[in-house]
Amino acid sequence: MSTGEAVQHVFIIGAKSIGQYGGYETFVDKLTEYHKDVSGIKYHIACKANGYGCMDESKLSGISNVVTDKNEEVKEFSYHNAHVFKIHCPDVGPASAIYYDLAALSYSIHYCEEHQILHPIFYVLACRIGVFVGYYKKQIELLGGVLYVNPDGHEWKRAKWSAPVKRYWKLSEKLMVKHADLLICDSINIENYIQTEYKQYKPNTTYIAYGSDTKASVMKDDDPVFVNWLDDKGLKTGEYYLVVGRFVPENNYGVMIREFMKSSSDKNLAIITNVNNKFLSELEDKYHFSKDSRIKFVGTVYNCELLKKIRENAYCYFHGHSVGGTNPSLLEALGSTDLNLLFDVGFNRECAEDGAFYWTKEDGNLSALINKADNLSEKDIYELSHKARKRIQDYYSWKFISDRYENLFLNSAQKTEEIVSSVRTA
């Protein structure tokens, strides 16, 4: 299908909002931004109307075609030429995410029926609804549509889940793979895992990474917002190691804190995260890190330009994520921070290659690397920084990623095998 023919409708399901929450939310924002003038694609983006991470359209600029319900609450609008619709979700705990995906998919199917949209693409982000997806797949096929899935990372490995929940996530992943027409993996390691773990289904997969950029923060070094943040946290430019991420065990906070305490560094360790008091108490009981004045939990930062400025002025960035595919915070660090020390796992090596140093959980491994990092020459740091930024520019820029998706979606009428081939050779 070419841009001169009928418009390809793409329904994206799974992001909580646009541009204001996390990885998927930034993805749909950037994808629609870069494709807003692509006449051959019409996006329909599901967002949450309520609950944690819900859509707040007042934070977006340039929305139009606002439609409200009888209570004058916004239920849909246009943004970047995309049709955005909001789904209300009951508060049913962890099951809310499953309800949300199912409700958004059901809405999308009915929307196609009502507007006589043929051959739509339903792109589901993450594998939460596998137990139910067979029922919806039949409806998708009646529309002549296809089901694309982004399998994300290994949700079933996350420490926060109980054993029964982990079994559900693994089963859900299996069934999503079984019913998907195409799995779009944001990591080569995830693609290899899908092909190996579920080879009985002969899954059709392709690799399109998550995106990032290397643009400098618009803030100046003497911007009062940045300077006041440093002063408030007791930090100095270039004199702190930095961690940014969810405060969960699989991100190896325990290892990073333990090893920093063992190091001889005279710099601080600034940890930007949403603190979980239970996990924090567990770490304190185990390592007594509060006695080390270098270790500072500095809260969360939702100002994107400030966060970028904090990254740029860190001496070094720690990345301890051990579960998942291409991680947005890692890409942002590689594009902003000169020196990066990453947990040695395939996902992280795939992104940074030789643009970073790697550490393990072995006692003393990271502390030795910290001591080494403290004594690197400016030349050594510059060479690592240059390699890291080149990785982002060449393989992870939003322009590069959006071009891959444009090629994929505009060729959706072809056989999946041809789609995969066209993406890989683009």
C-alpha cells in the first residue's frame, strides 16, 4: 500500500496517556509527532480517563476537535492529527491494566465497525490480555485487520508479583505470541527470546527499538531551577553519580548502594526515584546506608528539561535494570551523560555496546569499577561519551525509529513475511 492509496488506520492500545508518564507514553507522543504529516496513516490512540497515570490533555499543546460527554468531561480529541480516545477504568487493583486494554480494544473494534474501517492495524503494547485475546482476534479477522503486539520485557520476572500473578503474566505472554500476526520487539534480545521460547508457534517478529535523542537541555548551567535543585539536594555539578528509575528490586538498587558504600569515591550518589517505604526499609536494615552521607534519595523529577540537565551534569550514570528490553532511561542517559556504568545484561550491552562500562552483582565488582571511573582521564571519558551518543544518533533517534514504523504500517497490506523483510532492509 502506498501513501497515495487509502489511509491505513492504526489503533494503539496500552499507553496510559500521551507524553506524560513513561516509555509507552513517550513513544505514542513521538510517533504521532513525527507522523503528523504522513497522509497515509491515521492513528487512534487509547488513553486512560481516570486512575494512576491517566491522560491530562491540559498538559498538551495543540489539541483540537474536543468531544465531551454529558458531564462535560473530555472523552476524545485530536492531537498531532491523531484521534485520541479516553477509557474509564474501575479501580480493581493490578487487574485495572487488563480491564483497560480489553476495554480499549473493544472500543477500537466497535469504532471500526461503526465507521466501516477495513484492514485496520491493532497495535497492543505489552502482553497483559493474552488469556482473552483469542476472542478479540476473531473480531479483528472479520474486519480484515491484523494484530500487532509489542511484547515489552519479561513482566513475569518482576519481583513485585506473587507466584500466581507471575504464572498469569507468563501464560498471557504465551497466548499473545500465539495469536499475534506480528510481534514488534524493541530489543534484539527480546526478539531472540520470543523466537526460542515460543518456536512451536513459529512467531513472526521484527525489531524496532525505542527512541531517544541527544539534544541538550534548553536550561543553562546557571538556570535558577537547576541551581536551586542542586542546592536543595546538597549536590554540585559534576560531583555526583546518578540513578534514575523505578524503585524495585530488579533494578538492583541494593547492589548499587552496597557497592557505592564500599567505594572510596568522594562524590555523592543521587537517586531519583519514587520511593517505596517498605523496600527502602529493607535496604536500610540490610546496608544501613543512612549512615553514609554520600547517598542521597532526592525524590522524583517530572520536569523533563530539568531531568535532562541533571543527567548532563552528573559525573556518571548507574543503570541497574535487569528485566525488560530497550529501556528509555538508559537511552536518555547514553544521549546525555558522559560516563555510564551499566548492569551487565544483554539488553544493556545491546544498547550501549562499547560506549559504557559494565558491572555484575559480584561482591566488590561495582565498587572497583567506581574507583576506576573516579580516576578516568578527560580523554577516556570523552571517547566513551562520543561512542554512546553515536549509538543513539545512528540507531535510536526518534526520526530513525519513526521511519521504521512508517515503513511497517504503510506496507501492512502485504504478507507479514514481506513486512518483516522490508523493515529489516529499509
